Amino acid sequence: MKDRIKIGLVGVGKIARDQHIPAIDGHPGFELIACADPNARIAGIAHYQSLEAMLDAEPDLAAVSLCAPPQVRFSQACVALAAGKHVLLEKPPGASVAEVAVLAEVARERACSLFTSWHSRHAPGVKSARAWLANKELVTVMVRWKEDVRLWHPGQDWIWQPGGLGVFDPGINALSIVTRILPRPFFLKAADLYTPSNKHNPIAANLDFRDDRSTPIRAEFDWRHGDEEIWEVEVTTTVGVLRLAQGGKHLQIDGKSWDLGEEREYSSLYERFAELISDGASEVDFSPLQHVADAMLLGTRYSTAPFFH
Amino acid sequence: MKDRIKIGLVGVGKIARDQHIPAIDGHPGFELIACADPNARIAGIAHYQSLEAMLDAEPDLAAVSLCAPPQVRFSQACVALAAGKHVLLEKPPGASVAEVAVLAEVARERACSLFTSWHSRHAPGVKSARAWLANKELVTVMVRWKEDVRLWHPGQDWIWQPGGLGVFDPGINALSIVTRILPRPFFLKAADLYTPSNKHNPIAANLDFRDDRSTPIRAEFDWRHGDEEIWEVEVTTTVGVLRLAQGGKHLQIDGKSWDLGEEREYSSLYERFAELISDGASEVDFSPLQHVADAMLLGTRYSTAPFFH
């Protein structure tokens, strides 16, 4: 047991409880010894009001996992890196793209591992989709990411505030998959953004991307969707259609479904973090956030009905 | 004379007439042989309706200078690079950040020089400011970029349309200087964006940046400024104050002014382009546009009085 990486968790919110804590508990390489949050606690784990207090009191910590909202991620990451800790960032890795580039430089100077995690990239179908598409010629790509914000972000205010991304908070999961599986980089050509009249961030967005071969890549994000979620990516190639559904859990190629085993995104994510720490390496990729920033830069804005929780 | 680089100009608008044509004419390394624009012409120079027509008719062209609005820059650059031409991009280098990264890759594959030019970096005081600041410890940075949009963009619509940047069109000049002269990279922490109720892009913006040492870097952009322009950067260090005024023309260190010779931004810019072509190299830097995208991503938006030309 002495080889396990002692880790602390910052921000004990919904994503920490639903995903991080079970994933860390189930991973032989990590030991969760502390958490920091001004309010919430984890039963049986040392609790601190702040990251600083946790670092002071727990010198054996080797790594921290930052799960608080993106608006505070940079300052927390800087504090942790200054203390020589390896850092896992929940997605998105920051409130701005430029700050992630600065963080990468700080991590390099401190010789710490920095991991900009994108959990959806660890969905069961992503690796196979990427491998199948690697040598294909694309015809068109259609992304649909539609869900009910009230179900997935009940009462959460930070998603509506500047830096909170709005519908791009789930949409960036789609973008993290698409940037991973498509064989060529792409960029935003045009976008329509629909923002509730009483909010700062879009509740829906339609994005039109292209690659350098003019392949049309369309993404539709909508947070006003009822009943059943749609989280799917459909890639039409010259030799067949690939479809990733249920957020990457189900893979279909030309109508044939593949059995990919159970969903274990966060287990795989911590697996990767352990590997990075062991290799003395970092993994920093902000391309999904880059596309969102580009959408906010050049998208056309429309005001829609006010939103209330 | 046979060694001069034959160059074509795309987009015969205000910036082409005011700056590019005189700079190319005055440079011994270039020969302007053609221009492309659906409407405007240059006296004494072969004229074409489109870039494609110009490339077809002028096989001797070695380079093109793209001065049309940023919304069409990517597709024009792709056409030129596909034809094996070296490409100079007016600022900003694209309508999105991601497209500039894709272009860089295309240029590399085509073995052409790509130059994302930022004319303000060629202002007389920039090189000396950068050198003086290289080993200084910063205390605070204040940027003021204030002018009258009616004077500098008379009747221009593209600046107000998606991808046109609004007040960031001049503001990005300030950012191109600041990213060049400050010794450490920085990132946006917060921003206030003021957008006319009938327009898409901000007419004024206040930006608060930080570097990894928490140095406050503040930029104030305003297009509603009368009479006299203010284009200045003031950097307070632990050993003195550096001030770049008049867009980089005047340099003052602790009150002492330095004689830097006359302004020749675009001559210096074409000098650099010639050097890149001769070296078989590219220079691609989208950091000023990155900061604007970050501002549009996480800035707080305020609606202000409608704007009419």
C-alpha cells in the first residue's frame, strides 16, 4: 500500500461525489486522504476549508484533483503546483484558453504533472472510433448533444455566470470527443448562439466547422431538451458511417454495433493520471475550449426566453 | 531587378491604399504586379475580380498579401497556399483562432512562408521596450487604446459583423504590442464588454489580465473617444516606468524620451516578410487574437446606446 499516490480533492460538488470519489476509491494506484471545500465534506476523509489549509496540514499529499468551477481553477492550480503537487484539472481546464497555456509552463518549471482531463474522451467507444477513422476520408460530420439543463445542473448558478460556459459545459464534452476521433484538425466557420435574456451564457448553439478540405462538421447543442438525452456523433465517410451514441458508450459502424464493455470514464481518466505521474509527464490539450472561445468570438447572438431554475 | 519577389494584393480597401501599397512600392525586395478586388483597382497595376482569377493569369506571382476582412482570410489563404504562394496575413490573421493553427499546418505541408503580421509590433519603440523590459520585475501594466471609430472606420460594416472584432480591431494592436514587450505570458482574468444594442461587437471593453506572478495588467479600449487618440502602454517596474505612446512611436523611460526615428511600421513588416521567404520560414503568432477570444468567452456583457455611422 505504501506505493499509492496520496491525493486530495478540491471542490466537493456533484461531479466529485458522482464520479471522482468512486473512481479514486476504486483505483489501486490512489489513496484519497483529504478534501477541501468551504462547505461540503466527505464522510471518513480529513476535511479542510481551503486548498491552502489542506496543503499545510497534509505534507504527504502528492497530487490534487481540482473539481471546483472553472473560474477558480487557475489560482488553485498555481497554489498546488507551487507546493510541488501533481494536478488533475476537471474539464474545462480553465476559464480562458491563455491561462491553460500559462499553467502548462508553470507545471514544466515545477516538474509536476499537469493533466487537462476530458472525461468523455474515456468513453468506451472513443478509442475504437479514433482508430477506425484514422485512415478514412470524411464526407460530413453531425454532432447532436441535447439534454435538460434542469436535470444535469439543478440549481447551479456558476454555469450561467461569465466563464461558466452555459450549454458549452456539456457541449465541450462532444467537442472533446470530436477533436479526439477526427483525423484532421478543424475550425469554426460560423455559429448561432441562443442566450436567455436574463443569462450571460448560451442555452443552445449551432456550430459549423470545417477542416482544410472543407468537410462540413456541424454541432447542435441544446439544453432545452426534454425526456431523453441525445449525445451522439455521426461521421459519414466515403466507405461507411460511424456512429457514437450515448456520449460515446455505443459504437456503430454501418449499422453494426460493437460491444465495448461497461462505461468507466473516470476510472480510465485516473488510470491516465497515474501513468502521467509515473512517467513524469504532462498532458495539456485545450482544443475543445479553443473551439468554444472561437464560437463566443465569432458566433451570431440571439436573445431567447428568460431561464429560471 | 530580376530578384524582386513578385507580389499580388488581395482586398484594395483603406489599409491597402494607406499602408500596403506605399510600403511595397518603397521596398527594394518586392514588386507589386497585380491586385484582386471585386470593385476597387490600383492605377497602373493589373486588376482581377478575384484571387483565383489573379492566380490563373499571373503564374509568376511568388507571394500574396491578404488585406480583405478577416472573415474571408482563411479561404483566401488556402487558395493561395494551394497554388504554392507565400502568404502575408493582415491582422487579425483569421476570424477564429483554430483556423490560424490549421493554416500554419497547410503552409508547412506546402513549404510556403506564412506570416501572421501584426503591424503595431513594428512601431519604432517596440523593439527597445522589449529589450528594456526583458530583465525587469513588473509591478503593474496599464494600456489605454481610445479613438473615434467614425474617423478610423468610416462607414465600414464588417467591423460590426460576427468575426469583425468591433473595438478589438484597434485593441488587438495594443495586445500585439503588449504580448511582444512583456517578459512573461499573461491571461485574461475578467472583462467588461460594452456593445451597442444594434450591433454584434463591443464598442468598448475593459480587460483585466494577470501573469503567473499575479501582476495586474489592465487594458481599456474605447471607440467612443473624441478629438485626440490615446494609444499608450505604461509599464511600472520595480526600477522605473516605461511608457510607449502614440501607438508605439514614442518611448519614454522614467520621463526621459528616446529618439527612435520615423514611423515605418509597414516597411518593417514587409522587410520581415522578405526575410521569412528568403529563410524558407513562417512566423505564426495568434496570441493577440487568443486574448480577444478569451475576452468574448468570459467577459461580462453590457448593452449600450445604439451606434449609427
